[in-house]
Amino acid sequence: MFDYLIIGGGSAGCVMAARLSEDPSITVALLEGGPVDSSVLIHCPAGLAVMAKFSLLGWGLTTVAQAGLNGRSGYQPRGKVLGGSSSLNAMVYTRGHPADYDHWAAQGNPGWSYAEVLPYFKKAEHNERGADDFHGIDGPLNVMDLRSPNRFGELFVQAGEQAGYPRNADFNGANQEGVGHYQVTHKNGERCSAAKAYITPNLARPNLKIFTGALVTRIMLDGKRAVGVEYVHEGQTRRLKCRREVLLCAGAIQSPQLLMLSGIGPREHLLAQQIAPIHHLPGVGQHLHDHIDVVQVVDAPRGKDLFGVSPGGVFRVLKGIFEWRHTRSGMLTTNFAEAGGFIRSDPAEALPDLQLHFVIGKLINHGRTTTLGHGFSCHVCLLRPHSRGSVRLASKDPQALPLVDPAFLSHPDDMDRMVRGFKLMRNILQQPALAQFAGRELAATARAQTDAEIEQAIRNLADTIYHPVGSCRMGPGDMDVVDAELRVHGLQGLRVADASIMPRIVSGNTNAPVIMIAEKAAAMIKASVR
């Protein structure tokens, strides 16, 4: 028997476990379906390329066929390991725009305005640049500038300036707009995942128990109160009970899946899956959305400093392995997406509605397709898409992967913005700072010149940039799942705290906001029992 049971050892779950177990009188269990985060591919930042190529430490998720992507199924990498997706991601530290959080509050969620969530961002953060009005230095999550940046990141920033965009030294500061270098969640040349930041330093706490390889299959209810979980470990079904609360932190795909497996969700869908409806909550699994993204790839044989497959490139990687092992510096400290920016698809836009990630290699099919030679790539993603989809059960079998449908590009406004964004991205990559390398845009996008051709290229190539949110939406409405305290509507002893609760996706990478959500959730839970 524990006080709190936390389902999911990803970014949110790690934060919740660490913060709640600060009180030695409280007992906490954290259940993670994957293994411990011991792989060198996690801790070496550049290892993310190997994990992506071979789909390591993930759940194997894909989307259903997407009409907006010409019938293709999209890739949905979600971490199945302690640290969750923070153990696999590109480690970019961005928070989104202040207006994102003010919008959450305006939707009937008191306490979630930017001014009210900023203290939790700062509480989580140790920024090596130092403290200021926007950044903290006492938090567990280490944020820093890249230790050994590739020179092409700076060349991209210069190209952005040549295209008319301001240089921005801090996308999380007073102003988001512009081009610049990303800060990353690294520490001493290694990845600083949520597990590394929040769990590893606290493993010796006697009141914190970590269960890995523990697939939670059901939340147990006594009437309308959550009282425990059922999980499978090494083929055996086991149960854990809790005195206070079950905290669901399984992410935007698997949090709604587990609610529905537990009889919590849309009654008709549960009945169709032969699951007895215990609590009708029609919004569970609805409002799923994600950042749709397309990549332009440039072959640049003269860019020998870039990652690539060539005799010289292989030698540099071998040298980089030696350097990283001995000094935790060098080319393998890269996060690949070293620079980027936030821009407006049209000057009339009040806020940036596009994000750029510049990658120091040729990124094809999420890095899963190997190509010879050297080059660079650039993503453009739509920050506030209108398209909305769903998560549904494929069957009542807890081991069956859910049906993930982000409904990419189902709203016409999304495509209009993506076409404009693609042209703006192409213009940046053609500026003198990068054009000096006589690069050649790969044919998959180079042949797309008219708006209609660009639209077709986007439908052929676009996919997620790994930010699914919104499927257990926070709010006071009939289709919302949790309230502003993240308590599941109509139930007791059950909260959801992860990306699934976002009323609308943030305008940037989602890992830092998820950590903030969990910091705030832990503080609310502590306050509720005082």
C-alpha cells in the first residue's frame, strides 16, 4: 500500500515521483512499462540518431492512415523507458509563447496563465547562463548551451538574419520571435532527461519505489474513487493499492488508452470494445492534436563538418566517440537540431505561427533512411494547428496498441500556413551564408515550386515532430476530462498530469511544458493535503 501511485515514468511521472517523495512521511510508487535508462545511447546526446533509426526503447506506435497525408500512416515515437520520451528526444528546451498559457486560463482554467506557470518553469530549471526574470538556477533540470556546437548552426542563424529575421539569444525570454541557437537539456556533455534530473539523484529514498517493466493494464475503482492499479510484470498480473491518489502520467496516447481500458470514457466506444462503462466521460481520447512538420533536405558535399556517411564522416564519428568517452565533449554532444527559430507565416500574424529546427545532417524519414554524403536539413512545423483527431482503443486487450488519429491537415488553414512556411524556410536556406556550399535541395521537394506542387510535397512528406497533446483536455466543459486541479471530472482520487491535459498545444517543443505541468501538479497535490 502506497500513498500515491504514479502511472508512467516519463517526463511528468519522474517529476511527480521526485517532488511528492520529498516528504519522507509520504510513500510513492512509480510504474514504468519500459526498462531503466541505462543505455549509453540515452546518455550520449548523439545516440538519439541510433535510437531513432532502429526505433529503440519505444512503444512501436503509428497513426492510422491519414487522409491529409495521402493515406500514409505517421510515425509516433513514444519512449518506453524510464524518462519516457525525454530519454529519446532532441533535448531542445523551449516553453512556447506566453500567450499559450493565457489562452489556457481564458478557457476556464484558473491558475494556468503565463504569470502563474512561470514560477514552475523556473523551479524546474537550472540554467547555466544564470538566473533572471525568466530563468531559474536551483532546479533539477539542467539547461545549457551546446558544449561543442557545429559551425553550421551559426551559419543557419546568419542565413536567417540575411532573410530579414532578428537574432534571438533566448527563445524563452522576453520575446520568442527570431532565429538563434537552441538551449538543450544537457549536463556535463550528457543528456539530462527527466529521469536523470529527478529520479537518479533520489533513488536512495526509502519512501520511493520504482517499478520498471511494469505495464499498467487497469486503474481500479471502488465506486467513483480510484483505489489502485493492476499491472503486468514478467508475465504475472499484480495489483497495488493506494491511500490517496492514482496519478496518471502516461502521455497523450496512453493516458486516454488506460482510462478507457479502465471503463472511463465514451460509453458507446467502451461498449463496442466489450468494456463495461464505469464512468461516462465523452472527452476521453478526443481533441488529440500535434505539430505537423515537413523537412527540406539539402545535399552539401562541401560541408564536411556536417554529419554524413563518407570515409571522412565515419572517421570523424569514431574520433567523436573517443572524445565523448574521455572528455564528454566533441561532435557527439550534438542534439542535431542545434539552431532554429520562430517566425510568422504572414506579416499580419500577431504571433509566430511556425517553428524551424535546423539539423546538421540529412534527415530523411525521421532519420530512419540512410543516405550517402553530407548535407543539412530544416524542419518547418505549424505551431497552432486547427486539426483535431482522437485516440481510440483497437481492442480491450491492454497490450494492443491504440488507434492514433491526429487528423493531420484536416483543417484547410493548416495547409495554407504550411505552404507559406515551406517557402519561407526554403528562402532562408538559399541565403548566402548557406548558399556558399553550393548545396542542392533533394528532388523530393526541389521539384515543388508552385503552391499546388508544394502542397502535394507536404502531403507526401509531412509527419509529426513528436508533440501529441490534448486527449484528456483540461477545462470546465462537457467534453473536458480534468479540471484546473487536474482531477478527473466526476471521480475521486484520480488525476492526469501530462501533455494530454493541454487545452491547446504550446507554440514550441513540449518537454519543458510537460515538466512544468508536473511541477505545478505536485505543488497542488501537496497543498491539498496540508
